[in-house]
Amino acid sequence: MTQWLHGSGFATFLWTVGAIILTLQGLQNVIYLLQLGRAVPEFLRARRRASRLREWWLLSSENTPPVTLLVPGYNEEATIVESVRSLLTLQYPEIEIVVVNDGSKDGTLARLIEAFELQPVRRALPHRVDHQPVLGLYGTPRLPGLLVVDKKNGGKADALNAALDLAKHPLVCAVDADSLLDADALLKAVRPFIDEPESTAAVGGTIRVANGCVVKAGQVLEVRAPSGWVELFQAVEYIRAFLMARMAWTRSQTVTIISGAFGIFHRERLLEMGGYSHGTVGEDMELVVRLHRHAHEQNEPIQVWHVPDPVCWTEAPDTLKLLARQRTRWQRGLCETLWRHRSMIGSPKYGAIGMSALPQFLLFDVVTPVLELLGLLLVPLCTFAGIFSVEFLLAYCLIVFVFGICISLFSFVLAEFSLRRFKRPRDLWLMALGAIVENFGYRQLNSAWRVLGIWQFLKKKQGWGDMQRKGFQKPAA
Amino acid sequence: MTLLQTLWLLTAILLGLALLLWFALLATHSMESRRAKKTARYHERWLDRLLPVIDDEEALKTLPLPKRREEMEAVIGLLRELGERFRGSYSHSITLVLDQIGAARFGCRLLESRWPSQRIRGAALLAWCGTTGESTRGLEHALDDRDPRVRLEAAMGLARKQLIRDPERVLRALCRDRAAHSLIARDVFRVWGETETADWSKLLKRQWPEYGWVLLLEAAGAAGRAEWVPLIVARLRHPSRLVVRTALTALEAIGDPLGTEAARKACLHSDYAVRRQAAKTLAACGRLDECGATLMELLEDPAFEVRRRALRSLLELGGKNLLTGKTPADDWQRELFVEAGLIAPETT
């Protein structure tokens, strides 16, 4: 058998596959390291932007652009009233809140009507973007900035479109009803619109894991590391993969993802593009890619920013089952977006987005996970079968595990140097431990979920799946 | 050296660097905790000194000078917190305290730092201090800073203190790069325009880059001087839609009838945001008999927001009679008429 393996072209084939896997993993790590380097000046720039004087200026100036919050909700009767109350306390000179009850089957609308003493109101609905019919609009003179929209169910993108259609202010901010916003979230995130009002098209805020943090009255009072492994790995991952990469993309103006949980957009630009897209579970990424596409096709340069301040806190899944569901959905969304905008990939017409950002997604988020899984099975097996040398196995382990640990540690240390969020040394140690341990199992699981997501995309699976949340008010760890 | 050896070396270096950074973070964290404790001690000590002075129970001169930089930083931080807590009630007393403890000198020193973030803090601190020769000179000096954000902060400080003696210099300092794009720059000139009593209309007769015009027109609108309307109207022919929009906003702020004709013409502009602003300006400058027809035409504009603004302007000018009984031409008009209460929602 071994003789056959060595004698046939099969060994050459395995060597070629092994070399490709090793090269791609190495390349990915080099790019991650470069991204870390690029993220540093962007952190510094964000710190310069963030003086307290500026926040004071934003609150008192007539020039601060008003913002409409778009809040889609589906079957949220347990939390919707608290969420809206929390949004009403945001520090910002002029905000409008458009809450959309997206055909909930529970008492979401009734809870809102009762809690805020809402009455039917008249408001023009121009239907500039596609959405399901609106059944009713509700408001109250007591809270003139609050509008509740009752509409037929059409999904998150559809609900956001209805809110966008009704929004009055020049900036719109899409937020998840089940996330926590810092009281000064808008003040922090709106800064790029202040510095470059004409060219800034969108700003994403940093989303961090709230599990383990001390939360009171809808506000994160103290940032702590989660106690469970699954949540801890995600807390590290949110910093390594999401924060660092997005800061680096901001540096090269290639931000293509703004989380659906918190993102500010120029309303007119969204309307021009037809709003959020239906039929995708990755409507947040699809929107930003389309924003870039539209801007390049109109020959109108735009800037898309990511602000490093953690402005939005989310409850991360605490079981592998829920996490798997979330990650496969994210991967499906990514694949759908890349497929929809496949003509942009590698096209110089779309600048750095077409030539760098989207090809990187394709290579490192679609191709590499498949090869990584293949490598995890193939490289040790072939080494023990005598096809690969032990040196090859060692090189593979160095690139996958040791580089991975370094990158996770670098990211956490840089983020903490810039943001200084953890007060207790215990949390620093826990996060560092998470940064090391996540490389042995969690990252590989992530790759497996990605591959599953790709499979579901190929099978054209639709829908979000249930996302059970426990709520933020549980006692902190 | 083989590939594997190179990899070993590379990973060893990276791992060493990561560990080094990790320990640096731990050290910084520990130092910061110590510094926070020290700052808390300074706060405790200074709170007892500051409160009677701010409350006018003790003389300002009883306050000592902070001895170290960290003490100065702590006192300034404490004063900022007090200022925020009192919501501006004791702002004058706090300014006097800042002058007494030598904050202006400290701000000037920060302006000499090689780090832009420190220089921004310096400019902000000088803007907060009382109006002294030292703080004014410092802020004026900061207008030449190489970082646009420092210049912006200094310009804001000068505007709030009503100390912009040479607006042309401030304008050039902001237009040197992208600082003029910021909404803060517009605020600087709005504040200056509101407070400046001298005639600066000669600036409106010169040539400026796009953002220079935006800032000057912002100031002209805030100044509210009707005799400058012809100078502003001339800018409606500018190729930049931003300049045209700002000129219309200025005309709206002044509200003089001389601006009506120009605003009417601007209703035909290709940019929807200009047309929307023109409709708004007409409500401030015009009369219904002069611009009713133009606004009625805008009710059929291809942009919904222009129509909404035109309808509002018509109603503000008392043109409800023109609309009562009018059959909506299309769905958008119907929606707007329902919103304005001109027709019942049942008919939609």
C-alpha cells in the first residue's frame, strides 16, 4: 500500500495540495500581520478624533447632523419596551426612533402601544424602497421623536427598508433591538460624518461581547472577560478578527462589512441604491459592497469608516449549537454577497474593493477554510503514512498554531493599549488565555462551520434560524 | 538556511514580540492603576480646596499652584468633571481657577508637544482658560500647526472667545487642507459671524476655494445683514452645489425679500438638495404671491423630499387655500396631502 502511495502520482498530488495549503495559510497569516500594522495608525487617528471637547461640541452645536434610528423587531415582546426606553436615553441632540414591528406573532405592538400610550399618526410613506405593506403608524405627542410602524412580515431587510422610507433625518442608524448601545454611542460613531460630511457614506461601530460584563439599566458599567470558554473565545475573536481587520480596512478605505447591529448611513445614498436587499441573510455586508459598487459606477468617491470605540454590546451565543447556527448563517451571507457581486471580484474598475478586499474574502474566508480542514486531516495522516516529512508537519503546525497564537495575542494587546477597557488584571489574563487556547479547537471548529455555511449556500438554504437569548440582566460572572 | 529553519526563526521572533508586548501591557495596566489611585488622591485633596473657591467662600488666591504635571492634569480633569456636573453654572469661577493654577501656561506647553493628540488637548485647554494674552497668543500660534485638528480646535477656541482678529488668517489656516471640510469649521465661522460687529463684506468680494466660500457664507448667514444679500446671491452661480446650498441657507437665515428671485431660480437646479433648500429659503424670504406658483411646481418634483419641503413652505406662507380641494396628481402627493391633513386618510 505504502509502495503504491509513493509510486503513483497520488503522492505528487498530495504534495501539491499540501504545499498549496501551507502557502495559503502562510499568506493569510502574513496578511493578518500586515493588517495589524495598518490598524495601529488608524487607532491613533480615532483617538485624536475622540476628545471630550468634541463630544461637548457635538451636543451643543447646530451643525450636528440629526439621526434616525432604524429598529426592526420581530417577536420581541419581552424586551422591546426596555430596548426603546434605552434608545430614548441616548445622548444626542436630535434623534428620531423608527421601530418596526415586522409582523410579529406575539404582543410586540401591543406592548409598545401600552407602554408609550401610542396613537395612530399620519405620515407620508413614499415607497421609495421595496417593503411589505404598512398596516399602521403610531406615535405620541409626548415623544415626538418616536414612530412605531406596524407592517406585514418580510424579514429584517424588509423592516429596515420600511423604516428607511419613513426616516426624516439625513443620517440613519440601523440597530438591533436586542443589543445594548452605550449612551454616547452615536456621539462616538458620528465623528467621521463631522470631519468629512460630504464624502462619508457610512460608519460602522465596534461590536463587543457583553457576556460577563457588569450591566445595569441597559448600560455596560464594567467590561469583564466572559467566564465560559465559548463566550471567551468569541470575545477574543471579536477583537482579533472583527476589530483589527476593520481598522486595517479603514486605513485602506476597503471596509466592506458594517455590522447590522450598529451602522450609520447617509440616508439619501441608501435610498438612491434601493435600500436593503431582500433574499439574503447577509444584508449588512451586501449593502456596504453595493454602496461601494454604486459609488464607483457613479464615479463618486466615498469613504466608509469603522470606529474602534465599543459602541454596541451584543449577547454572544453561549452554546456551540447556537454558535454554529450563527456562524453558518454569517458564512451563507458572505457567500451570497460574493456571488451577487462576483463581477466586482478582481475588477480594477472597483479599485481596492475589487482588487483587494473581495478577492481576500474569497480566498481567506471561502477557499482557505476548506483547505484548512483538508490540511488538518491530510497533513498528519500523510506524515504518519510517510508521504510527508516530519519537517512538513512541523512547518504546518508553526504556521497554523504558533502564528495563530501570535496574531491573537498581538490583536488583543494592541486593542487593549488603544482602548483600555479591562480594569481587572484577572480579565487581561483570561483574555490572553483565550487568545492562546482558541487556536486549538475553536478556530478549527469555525472553519468547519464556514464549510457547512458554504455547503448550505450551495444547497440554497434560506432563513435565519432561531437565536435564543438569555438577556443582559443576569448576574455578572 | 532551510525553509523550516526560517519559519522557526520567524515564529520565535513573533512569539517573543507578542510576549514582550503582553508584559508591556501588564506593566502599563499596573502603572495606570497606580496613576489612577494617585489621581484619586489628588482629586480628594483638591476637591476640598476647589469647592469653597468656586462657591466664592474663599479667595482665589488661596489656591496653590500644582507642583507636578500629573497634579496639574488631575486638577484640570477634576475641574472638567465639576464643570460637567454643574452644567455650566459655575463656568466663570472655573475659568478663574484655571487661570489661577496656571493652566494657560500648561496648555502652551502641551502645544509644543510632538504628539498631535497632546497639541489638540493644549488648544482645547487654552480655549477653556480665561482670555489672557498668553492663551490668545497660544491659540493664534496653534493656527499654524501642521495638524488640521489642532488648527480646528484653536479656531474654535478663538471663535468662542470672540477673539478672531484676522478672519482671513483663520480661513486660510482651515482651507490649507481638509480641516475646512469639517462641520466644526462651519461652526467656527457661524459663531464668528454671529458675534462679529465689524463690516467684513470685503471678504465676500474676493476669490476663495470651494470650502472657503462655504465657511464665509455660513458666517454671512449668521451675521444676518440684509445689505450683503447681493454678494451672497452672486454665489448661486458657483459650480459647486455645496456652495450654492450654503448660499441659499445664508439667504434663508437673513430672510430678506431680495433673496426671493435667486431662490426661485435655484428651484430649477439639477441637484435635489439645492432645490429642497431653495424651497426652504422661499418660505423665509418670499411672499405667497411671489413664489406660490414655483412651490406648486415643486410639488411635482422628481425628489420626494423636495416635494415635502415645498408643501411645508407653501403652508408656512399661508398657501393652504391653494391646496384645499386640489386632487393629488400622484401617490406621493396623496401621501403628502394626508400627512399635512389636507385630505382624509380614508381617501387614500
